[in-house]
Amino acid sequence: MVCTYEIMPRVERVESQKSIHIRFAVTGVVLASALAFAGGFLIGADRIGIGNMQALAASGLLGEAPPTDIDLSPVWKAWRVIDEQFVPTGALASTTASSTPTGFTDDQERVWGMVQGLASSLGDPYTVFFPPADAEIFEADISGAFEGVGMEIAIRDSILTVVSPLKGTPAFRAGIQSGDKIYEIDGASTEEMGVTEAVKRIRGERGTQVTLTILREGESGFIEIKVTRDVITIPTLNHELRSDGVYYIELLNFSAVSQSLFRDALRGFVTSGSNKLLLDLRGNPGGYLGASVDMASWFLPSGKIVVTEDYGGKADKIVHRSRGYNIFNDSLKMVILVDKGSASASEILAGTLQSHGVAQLVGTNTFGKGSVQELVDITPTTALKITIARWLNPDGGVIPLNGIVPDVEVKMTAEDRDAGEDPQLDKALEILLTK
């Protein structure tokens, strides 16, 4: 028997998706375009004209005190030069009759551009400003209610990259793979395109189609893949007792309900009488930090370090420790499958159980997202998602940019996928079934 006591139903607090400050361990986040204004946006009334003052007052930004040690005059000089000299061309030229002399529908857009520039000047792909329209998209993301293709994307090495297609979604069915580099969306180049703009182009009404031009490792040229959009229902977990006696749990994300679903799966494992557990985190892009800590707690004694948030000296470190459910004895044999689609919360769980000697990792290097983001309201309709800390694993090291290295490396080739073979799964089963 594997467990030392019965798993009892329990209720856990989950971070609110609606709160002003939301802490995630997520990937596939949006990257603001690098706009012309990369300076500060907090201003004094004596620095700008009446029209600009009205725009900034409407933004709600005047409630903050301006920094006293930074000269913001170049920002306002550039604003004035644009007002006095800029002549719109192309598509903007046709709208000037009903818009400002600069071609913008109102000065508020320039305020958002200034804040986006400020965020992008940090060079961090996970620190992003959401103007109103983008804030709505992000709200849809975290609620899981949207129409599109169903994949997580991020900027990696300045290239728009697929973190992971969500299983069962149009992107997954069309053959999109983790690590695919997207160079065109419906013929539009993604060079210099932020993830915000990419998300807008990829999403669309159910039944419509989007064409992605990608470059895939191991392929000699570009691949064009057409994906038909649909309503995206994000899956969470599958589990079963295999005929060979291995209990298989496939965890697809760390959502608000994943803790209870994982507990139910562990109950199935315990009642099966098996001592061989295979946890599949391949293609899992992450989710709630609290979920990963809770799941690790089923395998670790109370007080063992799961992960540490390092704030770079700006605040005290926060150490997340096991809650001590620790229901398994030494007879447990556990393997975790990972790949480059395993990110953030997946890396926390896998890395923790690897560090504490609970499980072996099989597959390929994980994605390598070792940072913490917090969502802060800037105005009632805008928000800044900002990197506030780094993840440290139990031994105090950071999650490397090239990901966590598995104990046993097994690659999955395109030929394997086409043939319906899974050498990573085969190796994990071999380890578990070997006495």
C-alpha cells in the first residue's frame, strides 16, 4: 500500500482572478511593442499645455507625484514637436478629418503609448502594459472564455514562439508544436510584432481560419499551417490506471480547479493499490503558484522548501514550503514527463520533486521561465503586468533560461509523432516497471 492515510476532501484558498493584484506563475504572456516614448509618464502641471493636461487628467495618472530626480522635459518637447510638425500618411491620412492633427483619435492613445514604451524599455518580455482593449483580452485569458486556436505564445530570443498548444484545441489538432517559431500570421510578418498584436491577429470568430507560417527545429524550410478557430475550453487533467499497473496523471494546466482535480486523481492512485506514478507535465504552460505548492505538498514533509520568491533586495524573500500532506511512503516510484512546453508552475513542481529526490524527470529541457509577475491596476481600465521577483528552486538556484534539465533526456521527433510513437512515455514506463 502506498499511502499512510486516506486523502480527505479539503478546501483551499485560491488567489482571486478579479483582485487588483494577481500573482501568477504563467507563460504565454504578451509583450508590448517598443514605442517612441520610453521616458517617464508622471508629470507636473507646469510642464505641459492645456490640451495635453486634459488628456493626462482623463487617464487618471495625475494622482501620482512626479519623480523629482528625473528630467522629463524631453518627453514633453517630443509631444509638442509631434503636435506642431507630424503629418500623417497612409491609412492615418484618411482619418485626419475626424481626428486630432496627429492622426490619433485622441491624445489618450499617446498616453498609453508612453506607458507601453516605459514598460518595454526594461527589456523584459514578461513586463507588459495593457491599454483598455488589451486589458479586456487578458481578462478573457484568465477567465478562459474566448474564441481562438488554443495555444500559449511568448517572445523567445526576439522571435514569436509557441510555448505550448493546449491539448484538444484547434492548434493541437492542426499539428502546432511547442517551440514552433511564428514568422507570419495571415501573411503579416511578426518581426517587431509584440504578442499583444499577435494575439489580436490569431484570435477570431469560431469557424474562421488563420494561417501561420512557422519554422520548426529539424525542418529545412518554413511550414504553413492553417488553423480553424473555435471556442476554447481549457482542459485540466486526465488520469487512469494503465493495464501495466502504472497510474498515469496528465496535468494540462495549473488552474483554479486543478488542486481539487489533482487530489481526486491521487485518490484514484491510492485506491488502485499501485505504487508506480507517472505525472505528465508535457505541454503544461503553468498557472497558479498556489496550485503547484499544494500539489508538491502531497509528496513532501511539512516545512520542506518548494520554491522561493526572490525580490532582488526590494522586499524580503517569500519562501513557499510544503503544507505537509506527505501521504506516500518510500515504496513510491514516480516519474515526471517534461518538455520545452513545460513552463513556470510546471517547472516549479517538477524541479521541486526532482530536487527532493521524490521523482525522476524524463524528456527534454523545460521552457525556462523563472520569474514572478503581478498585475497592478494603473487606471480602472488599464493594468501593468510587471515582473517583481525570480523563482529560486529548493537549493537556492534560479530556474535557468534554458530550462530544467531532465534526469533522463529523451527527444521526440516529428517522425515519432507521425508514427504515433512516444519514446518519452516508453522510457518513463521502462523506469517505473524495472525492479
